[in-house]
Amino acid sequence: MLKEYDIMQVPNLKIHGRIEKPSSPLPLFGTHSGIEVNCTGSELWVDVECEYDFHDVWVAGEVNRALMFRQMLMPGKNSICLFRSMIPGQVKNVRFYRELQAMSDNPEIFLKVTGLRTDGEFLPVSEKKYKFEFIGDSITSGEGSYGAREDTEWLAMYMSSSRTYVNMIERMMDADCRSISQGGWGVYTGWDNNRSHNIPRVYDRVCGLAPGPENEAMGSFKPYDFSSWVPDAIIVNLGTNDASAFNLPALEVPGHGLCKMRKDETTGIRNPEDEKKIFDAEIAFLKLLRQKNPTSHILWVYGMLGNDLEGVITGALSEYSKQTGDGNVAYLALPDTTEETVGSHSHPGYKSHLVAARVLGKYLSEKFNVPYREKQGNL
Amino acid sequence: MLKEYDIMQVPNLKIHGRIEKPSSPLPLFGTHSGIEVNCTGSELWVDVECEYDFHDVWVAGEVNRALMFRQMLMPGKNSICLFRSMIPGQVKNVRFYRELQAMSDNPEIFLKVTGLRTDGEFLPVSEKKYKFEFIGDSITSGEGSYGAREDTEWLAMYMSSSRTYVNMIERMMDADCRSISQGGWGVYTGWDNNRSHNIPRVYDRVCGLAPGPENEAMGSFKPYDFSSWVPDAIIVNLGTNDASAFNLPALEVPGHGLCKMRKDETTGIRNPEDEKKIFDAEIAFLKLLRQKNPTSHILWVYGMLGNDLEGVITGALSEYSKQTGDGNVAYLALPDTTEETVGSHSHPGYKSHLVAARVLGKYLSEKFNVPYREKQGNL
Amino acid sequence: MLKEYDIMQVPNLKIHGRIEKPSSPLPLFGTHSGIEVNCTGSELWVDVECEYDFHDVWVAGEVNRALMFRQMLMPGKNSICLFRSMIPGQVKNVRFYRELQAMSDNPEIFLKVTGLRTDGEFLPVSEKKYKFEFIGDSITSGEGSYGAREDTEWLAMYMSSSRTYVNMIERMMDADCRSISQGGWGVYTGWDNNRSHNIPRVYDRVCGLAPGPENEAMGSFKPYDFSSWVPDAIIVNLGTNDASAFNLPALEVPGHGLCKMRKDETTGIRNPEDEKKIFDAEIAFLKLLRQKNPTSHILWVYGMLGNDLEGVITGALSEYSKQTGDGNVAYLALPDTTEETVGSHSHPGYKSHLVAARVLGKYLSEKFNVPYREKQGNL
Amino acid sequence: MLKEYDIMQVPNLKIHGRIEKPSSPLPLFGTHSGIEVNCTGSELWVDVECEYDFHDVWVAGEVNRALMFRQMLMPGKNSICLFRSMIPGQVKNVRFYRELQAMSDNPEIFLKVTGLRTDGEFLPVSEKKYKFEFIGDSITSGEGSYGAREDTEWLAMYMSSSRTYVNMIERMMDADCRSISQGGWGVYTGWDNNRSHNIPRVYDRVCGLAPGPENEAMGSFKPYDFSSWVPDAIIVNLGTNDASAFNLPALEVPGHGLCKMRKDETTGIRNPEDEKKIFDAEIAFLKLLRQKNPTSHILWVYGMLGNDLEGVITGALSEYSKQTGDGNVAYLALPDTTEETVGSHSHPGYKSHLVAARVLGKYLSEKFNVPYREKQGNL
């Protein structure tokens, strides 16, 4: 017989991802947000509710940190089996998480967990020694991590959390990781010269990327309590869309007028004044990050889809340190996506995320003295 | 508006896996059996029906040969979205297949496809230039290809077709592949000295591994028409369980008495008379394969979980050629599973299957002059 | 009994590297210049003469395209065994080549081959289907391809031709390759702002990088006859030192005054006027290359030690094509050297050259339809 | 001005490889034997003397553990520059070692070091934390680690110490390693059924593989003092030639009569009595190793050229432990050489040695808690 638990009544429930405060139902606002339990049952089910229209909501489940399922939800209520027919009394570590990023243009989309059902007990879940916060764009939202190379539509099914470098770092370093990411957004401007598509603008909200009445009612736009989860490191993977903006046409943006990052159309040399705007935005974002996270190591990573702005990023990091005396920031180049590692929609594939995770894992291993170990044969 | 098609009314439907004859509903008897369509719709759904008790039935779906979903079915009827929100008019190649092997000890288990629903059309699906038939045991049934290394239960969720070397060869070489495989079975004896657990005994049936009234009613135990699908190569991956039997205690097997493959318990040297039984069974199986498949190249592969019997296998291949004058047989050693590549339940993990697929792919490439190409970043 | 041949009397001698005309002794002016024979003897020796002072001259030998020896020469005459105790009558393909680049600041250095000694015959050496010319800096001169990571002196022993991507391409694609390269030099300026250290200035000489009375007497400064060896592709790997110049102090250069590539010292953003000078120099060099090599494919490769100037290079290639209508030029990004692949003196190590060769090999394979195949276990 | 030192007068000289006692000249009897110094000079030379006839003597040199040269010696006296033009006062770690194995059939061959010349001082060389002794055959003698895949002669130039897994382990684990190895020999019989070609017979001599008046005068056949260098682990890589003997014709061996390891010529199944001889020889060798090395971990590794006898080896290890109660022995499978990793003469190439070193390094890392780290880009 399975016993039914309201999600807020589940003993020892571990919540992944930013929320305003624990509540029932529990919102999963963005990519990689989810729940984790240690369950002794022979069987475990999760009950969720979601809505969507064009872009469907996908979820994934892991048992003992190995991926078991990945599937699309149906609109409305869904019951999903997390495991069954297992030996009762033994502890199974189970995660259930959102694959789809927060969708800033789709107020109709939401996903919430209502309860769990099992024939066993919920034992305490270990506190991880390290916490890492990831801030990024479509790369961090796993766009392209599923799908064939020739697939070029912009679809939810090509995005994931399960196959991102964030999840790999989390698994391989036995850490807790959160992601704040949005495809197309930058540190100063979106890829299409949309000036309002910059992550710093929403960083201090619970999830400023999840609009709509359902999400807002669950607290997505509320100020975020930075003391509730103090990251040991913040990994910023922004700049790719800022660089794209130099190559795209001007865009009329409400409140910002006609926006365009300029370059010399003959030589391709970028306009130094516009580069300077990114430089300044980076320094301002570093100051904001430090204000909200006084003790965290801040690491800017870059390069998985070209590195045109590497000089601007490293320059801004130096200048920020000079201005503030803050030495707890660093830069790490990530390997570029190649013909071998590209996924769908010209984005990093699974292999590219794996290559990036190894480089980043090595850095974090040395910084925090915790090993990065790949799970054997089933990545 | 979606139009509903009975599965036998779907134009240009391609069926994967052995069946007695096309019928509605369409049975998916064993691992990797499934359907394939080229669909122009913006949306496509599959309707299936299954039953199970202890061991659950899992399925997977691919779009343009990239894995999109993998999930457990619910007992009874299920409707699964294969894709949606895609550009209508463009062709999407879609596959839906069974992850779980035929379950020879579970007569209650079955899976059948009843229909498809779409707003588009079904265009012809390409005939592949090459057809490969795989014959094997738990390795070929993908046991261990999902799940963490420390997972040691015997569960359906750890088995797959999606992450096997069979599926990799099929994708990378643009071929059609079928599997006839059963965990624990051998060419002469099962891993536990069960003499009746040998694949040759069931090879000439449609699917002699799928018992039960539902499966039998759909033709599983009928003689198989070998002319319906002529493989260019037959890849036999057997011997691993025959070798295990030397290390396991004697077993009373109905119709066979007390069965035991003997070895010198001090030196570990195997009894030559018992080795000879395997040798003879291999030659007999080679003769059966050739009788049923006069034109196919027969390739015995071995080594993914040790290769204790390599000498016996290569010896049998030589002796078979000498006796029959048949030169169209060969042996290929596959790399052993290592601590790096092992999956769950001490079986080959995803990485081990990938390593094996590369070696086998290279062999088949040279044999048939067709390239083995890994899909870029999303394996 | 060995028979002694003056180098100009060796039947079927193949000469690698630019020379004014075949002569005895035969000068080996720059990196990878050498000789090749197909010899049927049981034994073969080469006699050479060299001089040097601070920087020693190194050579290497290959048998059937596998590296056998690499050693420092003694000043004066040296006799070196290329092979012995081999089966007479069988053909051995043997190469002997210079490891050390031409040394533009060391007029005392020279190396020349005087003769060969063998008990066999010299059979014809195959003409290769493709010829590739490489133009580069310290990367192409193999600096760092020998030596430990912590070695930071500037020494001849850390430079090679044997472990460069040039040699790898030559071997793996069965082509003939030549190198014109000089550490520290650029397309517009040297790494230290020395404006005269640009390869275009010396490109039309036999070897404008090899000064001194011995080299000049052997024709190093003579105009080069471009019709004598028509490359199918010219691979230009320049730009790395031009980028460095932005980070180094101003330099007084005779004939050029005080030279300095400027950047904003706060933001690190490069001065667009100075970037334009490199842009113009690239276009001018492309025009010179095309004038001298009307039929060659011109490929600019870049990125093994950072790619700050990638935009300038791709911009110049576009503008060149626009101005001239010449579409037979292309750009290829090479992977950056990483902590894993770096060699001595902060330069690309053997592994970095191998990674680059695979990327470049793939490009050339597709361009010229000739496979890139690594020699099995002994690279 | 260089100062000349007799080899026994060199302060802080470290000697690699077995010798009877330090003496001048210093013999280098077998593969990987050599000298190591930490020298502060700007320049260092080594003086050696050797003789040979058909098989030439090769040596190699490393600076700071990176290979710099590899070359054939001339018969008689040779002076070889180990480095020059380096910054005086800084310490350079330099090794000079023999590439060629001891040659048991060539009494005319010897190699000895007579002295060093430098303008600097010799500082102490670090004691390594761990010492490993390797016992093997042609694999451990590096046969095939140089040379092209198509090269099939049996020549000194294809053998090395520089590219073996022994040298890799030594470098990557910062250990001291010694090799006792001979191509074609086994633990019970040589590859051609020569019963006297077994390593156990010579194990307790200084170098029972180096005959001839010169070697004997320098103590090669003297009893070896096992207390002079106590290995932390003994790695035995034998069995490959014992397995070959089953496939080769009978051989008349003086003192042993007609020798032949038998197998069933039809089935290929090996004769259990002959397998038992190997089994017994292994147990006897383990007992001898333990008697001479009471504290060493004994590790039998196997598999780089097939693993037909794996069961016999693991059986013998079990039986030895049962008989003696000695639990300080273990077995480790090494990866088989593949088409990708094979070198010349059908032997493991450089890549195969690298693959083996990684597996063995991982084992030793865990056993002794010392990291295995590959030197960056220059292996």
C-alpha cells in the first residue's frame, strides 16, 4: 500500500532551485529546479501539475544519480513512477527535476510538485559540502544537448538540465548546483540587440525569468533572500549573446530606443565604445554579485560558443579587482564547441558539455580540494 | 486536428524486429523492436497497450535518430507524444521502440502498438542498404546500460536498447538492425548451468523468448520466415554465460538432469570435455545459422565481459570452416569492459557499448564499405 | 662494403625544403628541410657538416615514416647511421631532416649534407599527390614540442620539426610539406613590436631567414623560383605574435622608429587603428601569396596560442575576396593549447600539435579527398 | 671550462638498474639502466664505451624528465652532450639510459659509462618515495615501441626503454623503476618452446641476461644482493610467450630434450597437463619472489598481447595464497594491444604502452596513494 504525502509533509525533503519559501504546491521555476529524497520504499511516485501551450514541459529523473527517465509532461496533472519493484528497506537516492528553462516570454507555462507516494520512509538527505550557482544563457539551459545536429528549430525538447555541464559538475563533485539562465540573454544585451535581455536585471529576484499569474502567485518575482543558500562559487557563463549582437541588425526596444552594437562592416573590428558598454556592464554585475554574495568565489567562464569578447571579460575582471581590491574573482576559458561536439540547433551537444565539465571540474577541484570523478560507464 | 490511424493503416510504416506477419495491433516482442515513420505533421502521437507485473515495460523515442525520451509505460493503454510544435510540411524521421528485452520467464508481459495520430502525412521511409542481425545475451539486451555502478538489482529500468552497441551501429552506419537476445543465456548453457537456456533452441521461432497467451496469440512461437528479412551480416555475441557456468554450482534442470560445467577447483583449469561441449554447440549453431541464412556473413564477436572462451570460439570457427568449406565466417574480439566503462549490475555501461560499437563499426565499415560515423555531440 | 656517393650523385634523391638549385653540398636552411631516399642496402649513412655557437643544430631521422633518432650534431663533420643490419634488397624509405628552424639572428649557423654511404641501391622515391606549404612562427617551428612544461629557456633543443603538425600532416596524408617559419615573427610585427620581423618581407627569397656568409653563398637570399614547387595549399599560421605586440612595451626599431601596438590600458580594448594595420598587412600578404602562387588554395589557420585577432583575420580574408574576387581562400580555427597539451616554454606541446593536425587534416581531407590516417601505435 | 669526472667521482650520482656494486666504469647491463644527476652547469657531457656487432646499442637522454635525444652509439668511445647553453646555477635533472635490453644471445655486446664533464656542480638527487621492479619479456623491453607498423624485422632500433610503460610509470608517479626483461622469454618456457628461456632461472643474478667476458667481468652473473634496493612493488608481466609456445612446433632444447606445449589441433583446446606446468612454474616463481623480497607487493599484470592464460595466472595466484597464506599478491588485467595501438613487429606501440601505463598507474596510485600524472603536452 502506498501512502500519499503532500509535498510539504514529506519528511527530509530536499528542494533544489530558488524559491521564495517552502510551500505546497512547490514551484519548479527554472532549469534544474527539483526535489530530492532518500526513500526506503519498494516504490515511489511523484505527482505534479503543469500547463503549457507551444513549448512543452519536460522533466527527468535520476536514481542514485544515474539518469533513468526523461519525458514530456501532459498538460494538467501527471503521476510519474520514480522507481518500483526495488528491495524495500534499502535507501534509494532519487531526484526529479525540470529539464526546461524558465520561459521569460511564456507566462502560461508553470510546473509544480504536489506530492509523493511510497510504501517506505523518507530518510535524511545529505547536506553537500559545496554549493555552486551557475548564471548563463542558452548554453547553461542545455539548448542543443538533445537532438540531432541537423535539427534547427527552437523547441523545448532540445533543452535539458540532465545533459548540461551543471548537472555533470553536480554529480561528479557531489555538490549542490543551481542555475539562473535564459537563452538569448547577455550581461549587457541580448543576442538580437534587445537591451533589456540581460541577466543582471533579474538577478535579485527569486526567478525574474518566470512571468505569468501562476508563477508570480508562487513568488517568482519576489526579492530573493540571498542568505537562504550561500554559494561557495558563482560561475558566470555570459558574453556569448553580447558578442552576437555586433553581427545582428538594430532592434527597436521599448524603453531603450534603437539598439545596436556596432562594428566596422569592412574590417569586422568592433566599435570600442560599444565594447566599453559590455566592459562596464560586467564590472557592474561583478559588484552586484559581490554585494549579494560577500563570501562566494566568483568565476567567469567563457568560450563554449566562440570567445570574441575574452579580452573584454578578462579586462573587466582586472579592472574590477583594481577598483575594489577584491581578489576573489577569476576567469576560466572553456573549450570551444567543435564539429565533433556540437549538438542540435548549432549549440553545444552532450559531448561539448562533458568537455566543459572536465575543465571546470578540474578548476573547482583544485580550488575546493574536492575530486571530480565521472560516474563509470553511464555518464 | 489530429487524424487517427490504426497501425495497419499507417502509410509507409516501417516495422523493426521479427513478427509473424504485419497485423493490428502490432506486437513488439523483444528489445529494439519498434516502428519508424517519416511524418510531415507538426505533431505525432503513438498509442500503445501493455501489461506487466514485477518488471515494468520501458520504451524510447528518437527524432532524426537522436534520443528524445525514455520512459516507463503504465499498464494498460498509453498515448505518447513523439513530437509536437514542429514546422509542418517538413519531414521528421521518428522511431519508437521497446527498451526491455523479451522476458522468457514472464508470460504476463506484452507490448503492442495500436495506432498513430498526426496532422500530417506519412512519407516513404528509406530502405537501408545493409541489414544486421544481432544474437546475444544480457550484453545485447543492454543490461547495465542505465543505472549507477553501485546498483546491483535485476530490474527492467537498467536494461535498454537505446544505449546498446546495436543501436549505435544502426545509427552510425545507417543500417537496419534486429536483436535476438536474452540475459543469462548462452550458446550451450545458461550462466547458472541451466542447459535449456541456449539461444540456438529458439532461433528459428519468431520470438521463442516471448511466452504467454498474448504473445503466443500474436505469433511469437510460430516458425520464422527467414526469407522475409535477409541480413547482410549476423553478429553472434554469445559465450559469456557459457564461461560463467564453470564457476557456478550444479543445477538440476528438467529434461537434462544435474547440469554442471566442470573445472579443476585448484588450478581453475577448465575440464576439456566440457569445453568440447561448447565447441560442438558452436559448430552446430553455425550450421543452423548458415542453413537459415545462406548468404549472410556470420561474425562471432566476444570479449565485453571477459574472454575465457576465446580459444574455443576461434577453434570452433576454424573447424566449422574446415568441415563445411564455408569461408564466410569470422571472429572479432571486442574490448573488455573496464572500471571506466562498467555500468550498473556489473554489466557493460554506455561507454563500454560505445567502445564496442567503434570496434565493430570499423570491422563492418571495411567489410561492407559503408562509413561508421558518430553523430556529433549528442550520441 | 659501403659505396660513398657525393650528395649530387645519389640516384633518385628527393630534396625537401626550398633551395636555389640542387648543389653539392646541399644546404638544409630551415626547419623540416632534408633529404629522402628509397634504399635497398642493409646499411645507410649520411655525412653532414655544420657550424654553430650558442644554439646547437639538431637533426632527426625516420625509417618508413617512423621516427628513429633525434640528436644534436657536433660542430664540423658528422657521420650518422640511418639504419644498419637490415635485410638487403628490401626497400627502406628514409628521411633525414633538420629539427632547428632557420636562425635569423645567428649568421654563424649552417647545415649541409655532403654525401651518403650504402651497400645497396637508390630506387625512385614516389612523387606525392599533394604539396603543402606552411608559413608560420614559433608554433610552426615546433618550439616547445620537446622539453618539460617547467622548462622556460629559449633553446634549440626544445624546437623540432619531428613533432610538429607539419610533419604529422605530411605523414598522415602522404603529402610533401615545406615550412617557412620563424619564432617571434608576425604578419605585420614581431611579438616585441619589432616591425621588421614580418614573414611577408622575406617570403620571396629562397630562405630570407638564413643569413651569414655560408648560407648566402649557398643561395639563401636569392629570389625563389616559385615555379619549381607548386603547392596545392598554402597554410598560413600567423597572427599570434602580432597579438602579443599589444601587450609589450614600445621598441625602437632601426628604419621604423619607436614601434608600439597600442591598447587601452584600463579596458584592454585594442586600438582600432593598430588593428587596422594588421588587417592591411594581411590583405597585402594574401595578394603577394596569390601573385606568387596563382593556383594554390590559401588557408589561414589560427588559434593554437589564443585567438585575439580572429575577427581581424576573418575580416581581412573577406575583404581580400571582395576586392579581388578570389574565392580560393579560407579560414580554419585551430584548437587552443590547454594545460593538458602545453609543452615547454609555454608553447604548444606534442599533444597540441596532434590535436591541431587532426583538425587541419580533416579540413584538407575533405578539400582534397585524401584520407588523414594516423600511423598506429607509434605516432 | 669543463671539469672531467671519473664516473665514480661524480658527487651525488644516482645509478639506475641492477649492478653488483658501484664501480668504474659503470656497466649498464639492461634496458632502462642508466645514471641520473642534478647538475648546475651550463653544459654537461657523458662519456661512454660500448661494443656490438649485428645489434646496435641505443641510448636516450632526458632533461627534467622530458625526452631530448635518442640515438645509436658508435662502437668504441662516444661523448654525448646531455645539455648545453643553459643558465648556469640552475639545477637540471638529467637522465641517461640504455634503450636496448640485455641481449642474452650476444656476448659481444656491452655498454659502460666512464665519466661526466661539466662546468657546474652535482647536487643531491632526490630519493623517490617508491621503488618498482618490472619483470617481463619483449613487451617490457619496449620491442615495437619505435618503428612503423609494417616493419617486421627483429632489430635493436625498434626496442626502447624511453617509450615503455615502465618509463611512463616512473615519470608519472615520480618513482624509481627497474626492468629485468628479455624478448621471447616466459615464466616456464620461451615462445618457441625453448624451456630454458624462463626468467625465474636468472632472477637471482645481477643480470643473468648479459653474457660475455666484458659483462661477466663487471659482475653480471654474480648473485644479486636483494637488500640493496627493496622494491615496494614487483610487477610481473610474463605469460605471453608461454601461451605462444602452444602454437609453435616442438623444439630440441639442450638439457631438456624435445620440448612442446601441446594443444588439441582440432579444437585448439590447450592440454591441461601442459597448462599445469605453467601453473606450477608461476607458483614456484611467486615463492622465489617472496623469498627474495619479503615486504614487496607482488602484482602480476597480463594482457597486452592477448590473455589466453589469464585463468591459469589468476588460478596460480589464488593457489599460492592458499598454500602460503600470503595475501600481498594481486592480479591486474592490462588492455590488449589493438589495431589502433600496435607498433612495429606486431608488438605494442607507444600508444599501447600509454594505455597500459594509465591502467597500471591507477592501480598503483590507489595502492600507494601517490598520484599518476601525465606530463602535459610532451609525453
